Amino acid sequence: MAKEEYASFGSEDDFSEGGGLIQGRLKWTNVRFETFDYGGAYPDTPSFAVDLEPEDGETRTEHWSCGSRDEWAPSKDGKRLVKIGKMLKLSKSCKYYRLLTSLWEAKFPKEKVVDDVSVFGGMVCDMVREPDIERKGLEPKKDRKYAPTVLVIDAIVTLPWEKASGKGKAEPAGDDLSADATSIILEILPDHKDGIAKMKLAGEVFNRLKKSLGAGKESMSKINAIVQLITAKDEELLKSGPWTYEKGTVSQ
């Protein structure tokens, strides 16, 4: 069986040229790719979907188109977009590109975005609607009550690996130790293609940080605190980070 090829969207270069609404402060949950027919208006189309939780009110699901169903399809786990046609890149005309452009402009770390969209789960951001572009081949609905818009990010309030404090104020866990732990884990994972066990990861984090920061009192205090985050019984950091964590193993 041929190896699946995924759509990459870590930068603008990963796209080609071509072809009662929710907004406000929203938390991203259940982030995935799936097919969607836009209420029966169109055939099933690959889309990026997010359940958006407002501070007050009901959670709503929003979809952003990801191109032709002849070219792309959701992976079985919904985390990636699988190439099934001849196109090498997603089109810049799709709504998903508009969304990602706003994400980059809001300073989401590009290095943490490759092809797995589960990295976005837990993010809180302010979102607004912008006018959508006209797309060739798609006739406007005659009974449309609103001008077509696309939901995009205005500002990121809380990154996925940060803890939220109050309504929309970001407070990184342990005086930003969570962000430091996330950064060093992301450096280590490429060296372990099959994943690395939780305790071995903690040991490697300890050794690398000791080598880079030194063994002074303040450095060791910080290093030990980061290791404690990784080995914590609640496994909050490992379960919420931009990686896969299953059965005590962390992997990309």
C-alpha cells in the first residue's frame, strides 16, 4: 500500500494560487478535517472544522473549505488532509488559507504547524468575519440573507499549551515553564521517530537543559520544575501539547 501523502500548511509556500453568525472570543475544541455539504447546498467537500465555544452561549461548529473533493480527503483520524489527486498544494482561494493567514498574522508559532491540526485544540482567540471572495463555479444561493463572509482570527488570547486565567487572559503554567517545557520537547521529538516514553523524555529534557543552562542553583531549580511538569500525575502538559500522547509515549 502506498504511503499516504498529507497536505502541508506550515507556511504560505504550502499553498498555490487559484482556485445569526458566530464571532467574538472563542475557544477551539474538537479540531479536525471532515467532509461537509454546507447544509445540502453543495456535494460533500473536504473542510477544516472546529467546535467554537463562546464565553456565553452555545458551542457552534464552523467549517472552512479545503479545495476539491477530487484532490483532498480527511485522514481516518481527522487530524490531517490526505492528497488523493494530482494537486501538490492547497489553493490560496480556499477559506482554510484565509483562516491560516490570519493565524500567522496573529503570531501563532509557525514551527508548530506542519500537517496535524490537533495542535490548535484548546486555543482561545478573538475572531471576526470578513467579506468572502466570489468563487468560480459556485452560484450564489438565491435565498441568502447575508453577504458571504469568512471567519478569521483577529488576535490570539491563549495559545493551546497555555493555561487561561479569568476570561481571556493568558497565564502560562508555572511562570511560563509550560512554554519552556513544550519548546524543549518539540526539539527532542524529531530524534525519536517512533516516540519516546514519558520517563525517558523527562530524563532527556533534564540532560539537555542541564547542558545548555548549566548546573547553577537557579538553573537547576528551573530544570527540576520543568521535569516535574513532564512527570506530573495529571499529565496535563503531555495531554495538551502539540504532539500525540498515548499509553505513556509522546510522539510527533
